[in-house]
Amino acid sequence: MSGETLLFFLELAVVIGAILLGAQMGGIGLGLWGGVGLLVLTYAFHIVPTSPPITAILIIIAVTIAAASMEVAGGIDYMVEIAKKALRSNPGRVTFYAPAVSWLFSVGAGTAHVYYPLIPVIYELSYNEKIRPERPLGVATVATAFALMASPVSAVMAVMVGTFEPYGYSMGQILLVTMPATFLGLMVAALVQTRRGKDLDKDPEYQRRLKEGVVEPPHTQAEIEEHALPATAKLSAGLFLLGVVLVVLMGLFPFLRPQLPGEGGALEPLSMSTSIQLVMLTIAAIIITMTKISAAEVAKANTARSGYIAVVSLFGIAWMTDSFIAANEALIMGWMGEIIAAAPVLFAAGIFTVAALLTSQSATATTMLPLGLSLNIAPNLLIGMTPAIGGVQFLPVGGAQLASIAFDKTGSTRVGRFVLNHSFMIPLLITAVISVLIGVIISAALL
């Protein structure tokens, strides 16, 4: 082993160690340990830090504040109530409806947090229909990971827009690929899930819990919980979705953005990254003004706190991994170049693996998409591979996964004896493979 190769693996050990320690700490720990890892790389190995991902961080802040304003005004609760009604309209098909609703609302809100209140509803409907809860819960949980690559206001979309816009690909073109690819991938996974696991009457773990009184027998009719929503709920949700629509339209039709002097003095449309920031900050201000909610409460909202964690995580982990890859770019490209040249789509497996390690969509995109471009993968094909970022749920450590396991009193949704054989693995792998294949086909044909 050459000295250069040995040095690479020592640096890689620092990166992986920082990720593991950060994941163990939880919360902002991932970002903090990313900073520690970069410090070690800089002082011990003399790696030059790259620029932190400021553009993505600013977009996350702007979108988070708008979503938090909607939350305080009751808008997220309003969207959840609509989702509940959609699910209850045909409980027998909950294995298909649950991921569809989870995907749709996560796309619209730009966050997976709208899924949490849906978990008990999905469990209730499936159990009372005598459907194994693991079937809808497994694929609905996975839907929240893949939806963010199809959301115009998610943190990972901010990174994708910043990466591909210089190559002439707008947000509208990215969504043209990621929306159908991720949705169809989920529906294929849902079809497989309808046959997943034993029926409850043949499941020994469920029968044990039923006998011991841990879980009550299913009811003939699900109890419907009604929540009184504030008068501002519908207005705030409408305003937030208006912002989402404006962002999409600006991406689809660049002439809607102001023409400003660019390099060389030529007029160019305002960049989409800046447009997203300005639109969402404005939407947040309008929501707060029209609903008369407290701006101080917005800063304390759950969505805001989640946004802060995302910012810190992106700041530390993405900065560390980007610096590590930049310092070893020649070596990495030498190893991967021949493989990628022979079959570029294999790079999607690399994206999936890094996503599994980082457990952050935006950090994965910040790290891997520029690397793919440097390996001369065509930008349109790389867009088709972005659903592989859904690999963040490879390990059963995410909040949506743990919440789904906790709510399933039958014990059908669980972490397996060997950890990786958890309830989300099969729908995750199916969705990733199908979404990438469809994404690559669409991007090759249309972009």
C-alpha cells in the first residue's frame, strides 16, 4: 500500500468516526462532530477546508421560517386533517393510500415532519381492517425520505438547484424527473408490501401480545379524532402553498424572475437559489402579519428547531466530507473513473451508500453531486440518480422509523434481530432501485 493510499484511509477513518460519533449523539451532534472531524483533518493532515455550503444553509433557513410560521398558525395541523380524511375514505387500500398521502404532504411541506401525526391514523386504519400494520407503515415511512427529492421547498432541493442550475437545468426540469420517479417507485414498493409478512391471525408475536392484553382486538369502526383548528390554519396553509407554487413557476418559467446584470454585464434571470430565499422569507412575513401570530413563537416552533438541526448538520458534516473529497479528488476519481465510465448508473449505489452513512439528504447531495459531475457523469443522468439519496433510511435510526415502530402495538413493524432486516428495508430498496431506473430513463429521454 502506497503512502498516499494509507493517508487516504486514515483520513477516511476520521470522517467515518466523526459521522458515527455524531449519529450517536443525535440532534445537532452530527454537525458538531463534523466540525471536529474537519478540525482533525486540517490540523493533523493539513487538508485545506473548502467553502461551507452557505447557499443551501440560507435556503433551509428561509423555508424553515415559512414552514414554522405556518405551523404556529395551525397550517400543518390543517394539512394533516386533510390527509386523515383522505386515508379514511378507503381504508381497505391503506397500503397504497398511506405512502401516497405521506409523499404528497411531505412534498408540499418540504419536510417529513407532517408524517408523524399520520402514523397513528395509518396504524388505526390498517389494524381495524385486519391488515398487517407493517405493510402500510413500512412504505409510508420510506415515502417521507423520497418525497424530499421531489419537493420544491426541501433542503435537499436547495442543494440540487444550486448544483444543476449552472449546467442549464431548472428546478422545473429536476421535478419533472424526481416527482414521477419517486412516486412510481413507492407504488411498486406498496404493491410488494401488500404480500409482506404473515397475516395477523398467523403472526405469533401479535397473537402473544393479543393474549397478554398488550394490544386490544381490532374494532369494527375506527374512532375518528376531531381537532379544533384555529381560524388562521387554512389561511396559513394556503399562503405557504402559494409560496411553493410561486417557487415552482419561477423554476419552470425563468422570465418570471427579474433580469439582472450577470458576468460580463449581460442580463440574466435572478438565480433560483436567491429567488427561493426571497419568496419564502416574504411568505413567512405575510403569514405572521395576516394571522397575527407571535414572531417569537415562530422561532420556538418544532419545525424551526428541526431546521436549526438541519443547518448545523449540513454545516459540519457536509463541510467536512466536501473538504475530504476535494483533497482526495484525484485519488477517488482514479479509483472510480473506470467503473463509472463503463456504467455511470453505478454511481447511484455510491450515492445510496453515502446517504446511509450521513443520514442527511442535503449533506449527501452536497457531497456526492459535485463528485458525480467531476467524474464526467452527464448532469441530466445525475438528476435521474438523485432518488438514491433516499438511502438515508438504510439504518433504522430515523425519527419517522422509530415513531412508526413505537406506534405499532402489534409488533409487526420492528427492527429485526440482525438490525438491517428491519421493516423498512424491503420497501426502501425497491423504491430506490425503481426510482433511479425510472429517473434515469426520464432524464435521458426528456432532459
